[in-house]
Amino acid sequence: MNKRRINLWIGTVLISILMLMMVVSLFYTPFPVTEINRLERFEPPSARHLLGTDNFGRDVLSRIMKGSQTAFFVGLVAVSIGSVFGVLIGAISGYFGGIVDEIIMRIVDAMMAFPSILLALMFVSVFGVGLRNTIIAIGIMSIPSFARITRSGFVQHKELDYVKNAKIKGISNLRIMFRHILPNVLSPIVVAASMGFANAVLAEAALSYLGLGIQPPNPSWGRMLSESQVFITVSPWYAIAPGIFITLLVLGFNFLGDGIRDIRENR
Amino acid sequence: MNCENEPLLEIKDLKIGFKTPEGPLHAVKGISLEVKKREIVGIVGESGCGKTVTALSIMRLLPDNSFATGSINFSGIDLLSLTEDEARGTRGRDISMIFQDSLSSLNPLMKVGRQIDENLMMHTSLDKAERFSRVLEIMKGIGLPDPERTYGKYPHELSGGMRQRIAIAIAIVCNPDLIIADEPTTALDVTVQAQILELLRKINRESNRSIIFISHNLGVIREICSKVYVMYAGHIVERASAEALFTNPGHPYTLGLIKALPKLESKGKELFDIRGRVPSIADLTQGCPFEPRCDYSFERCRKEFPDLKKIDSDHEVRCFLAGGKL
């Protein structure tokens, strides 16, 4: 039993630490995030600069901390967009079934057939680069998976006796869908949300790495990764730092998702 | 009193079928049934003979791939011709239903009190506090101990008997005229079963509610019902008062069901069972559907389908031998 819980623990601890870092960065960073210091360029990690400095002499730790705000914000909003619309679409599709279901699911299939990063690239290049469009693009990308998971739960549950009993009480379809069925199918959706969060962080990093996501001077982990690439031989730690934090955050949410699923399946 | 004889529910020539890729299948083949006010009517038969489908059609809850013809007249309204919205208005308020398995028929993630309350919320304009006291009153009335605490419990925290009481509370909270109980005691042990039967009898006695009691157990039916319909393969094969049914069963199938009841005198002897099984609804026979299992069958049974024949003022049987001695 303890072995099963270990995923959950690792995930929770990782995310808690990163989240703490994010909260701290709202009030305090060791150095101003955009302060340029020509005298301290490419410094290796030291007591003064724990993660070294970049090509402008900016403190990497401060920028990582500030960048975590972007990562969490993008993840949270994108997952919210994806889950709200995905759950809505999946619920309607699964509950009513028939031709509505058929049409919605074929559209979802079509969306899934696109490589998601391509879809996001297209969206960003049409509507312009920037934080807002990045988030919307990532959110839309995650709708299909939420829709599928929600739908399968609804298909399963709509035939159960408690739903029949709710119908016998004369309860409206809308209320049956969201007050009766949704709480009962919520756990796989929560798992998907956790995984979706990890994917959103990765997608943001990828888009920013390509220069299409968060615009400078705002720090973003993906952007730091791409900026540091040029100097990888001069100061490798500059590239390693954002890489490690992206990995930790993604890993954390994956562990969390796995942990929740383990608990659910071993109930 | 005059209202005693007034029919509350009148089903005429109800046929229910399902569309399948292989063509339509008929589950109920033209049944007529009447429930008077204050009456407890039993529908008895083996699994798969159309009892539950009939009940669901009264609730207008048949699955999408089904079709129903005939008429179901409920105090002046034809239920089959209602729109979905109108049907929803009658469900829970005028007609309600109790299921066999109370664990699966209650929402596992909603407090039981809220589930009772929900029915009131849908059909009355009472405010929250009024509904709460009404729910507690109902819970007390059906013998749930400590209603305030039970209100906040989840279904898995209650025993089977208590859960079935909750299901009954949900069914009666809006004062419906008709309650359909689909095998309400089958999943319970015998002592609890007796309590639930007593409770249903009390509900029937103390208010004007009629009950349709569906069961495959004739023993239970005998205890509670005044009138019994015996269903077989989508047909009503016998209609009689509960007393007449047991003293003078007219249909070989009814006789078989009565013989199959375990009795104290027959302890140690082998239990009787009706040979064969209920025909699948895909089987189409010309003659009497019970013929292959019947001990009394003869040539005519294989070719012709018998009509319902009146053998007494309140006793009808669908058998060529009806009226004679079985």
C-alpha cells in the first residue's frame, strides 16, 4: 500500500516546493529579474548567484523563480479552458448519445489527429504571438482528451440505476448530468487535469523556445532554454537550470496524476 | 365509498417492442391492466416476461430504441401521449418507483437526505427549511432512527434495509398517487423483507396511494396484494384476486409458481420447479407460449393462441382448460 502511495507523495512534494517558490517570487526574488549587470556575465553558480548569471549578467535563480509564475499560470488557465469545454462537450456527447455524439466525436477525432504543437503553432501564427494566445492555443489543444475521458464516464454511468432513479424523480437532464453523474466520474478527469497541466507546461516551453510564446523581457523557462542555447559551451549551467525545472514540474504533475489514479483503482 | 372503485391507472392493449438490427422484438404483447384507487396490485412472473418493461413504460422511461402502442390512462391523462417535459412533471410527483437494489439506485456521492430533498425541490415550491423539516418528518414516518443524523449519511454507510427505506422515502415524499415497486424486497433478508412489506402496507393504508407490486415471488405477493396479474412471455395469462389465485389457480403456469413455493411440510423433499425456461422474446410461436413447458398441453395448444376467458366475476385465465379442474 505504501508503495502505491509513493507516486502521490513524490508528486505532491515536488509540486509543493515549486509552488512555494512561485508564491515567494510574487514578493521576493534575490535580484531584480530584469536588472542587467555587465560586470557579472556568465558567472558560474556561487553563494551570491546560486544558479549563476546569464549573458546580460541577470541572476538565473531570480529569473527561474519569476518564470515559474508563467509556468503555473499557463498550466492553470490552459487546463481550466480545456477541462471546462472538454467536460461540457464530453458530457453532452456521452449523455445524449445518438447523432449528436457521432458528430461531436468525429470533430474531436479530427482535432486529435492534428499534432497538437502544429495546431498551436497555427493558432499563434494566425492570431499573433503573446501570452494570451499561447494559453488559448494550449487550452484548445487539450479539449479533445478531456472530452473523450468525460464522454466514456457518462456513457458508462447513464445506464446505471441511480441515474434511472434520478429520472424517476423527474429531475431535469442538466441537473442529472452535472449534479449526479459528474461527481461520480470526476476522478479520471482529475487525473487527466494533472497530466494536462504537465503537457501545458511542456507546450508553453516548446512554443516559447520557438520564440512564439512568452515575449521578452518576461522570463519563461522555455525562452530561457532557447536563449541559453547559444552559450551552452561558455556557461552550461545557464541552459541546465531551466531544463531541470521544466523536468521537475512536469514530473511532479505526472507523479501526482499517477498517484491519484492508483488510489482510485485500488479503492 | 365510491372512490374505491374508480380506476386510477388503466392500461389498454399495451404493446412494447424494441427496434434491433435484426428487426423489431416484442417484449409486451398487448396487455390490459387496471389499478383502482387504494389498491395494491401485484404483477408476478419469471424474469424476462415483461414486468419491468411494463413498469418503465408507465414511467415513460423506456430506452430510446423502443416503441409502445396502446394506451396508459392515468387519472384522465394518456401517459403515452405526453411530451417529455410533461412526463417529467408527473414522474416523482404523481407516480414514483422503487427499485430492487437500493445500493445501486441511490447516488453514491450524494447524502441520502439530499436525495429525498431533491424530489421535493423539483416538484414543490417549498423553501429550504420547509423541505428539510418535511424530509425529516418522512424519514421518521418510515421508521428511520435518528433522522437528523441519517440525513447526512451516504448510501454506503447504511444497511440494506435502511437504504430501501430511503428509496421508499424518495418515492413517497411528494405524495404520489401511484407507487411502482419493482421487486423491492428481493435483495433483502427475510426479516427486513417483512418490515418493508409492512411499511408498504402502512403507506397504502394511511393515505390514498395505490401500489403496483412487481415480484417473482408469489409468497410475497400473497401477503400484500389484493389483486394479481400473472404475466408470461409478454402476455397476461391470469388475473384474479389474491385469494382466488391461491385457492383456485386457473392457469398451469400459476399452478407451477404456487407449487414452486417452498413449504414447511415439504421439508427434505426435492423442490418443485417448472421445467424449461421463459422463451426469448425473439421466439415466435403460433400457439400458447407456455405450451412447451406445460404438463397439460395438447394438440390445440400448439396451433392456437388462447384468449382470456372469464371463469368467475373477477377471474380471467388465458388457457383452453380454464374453468376445468387442473
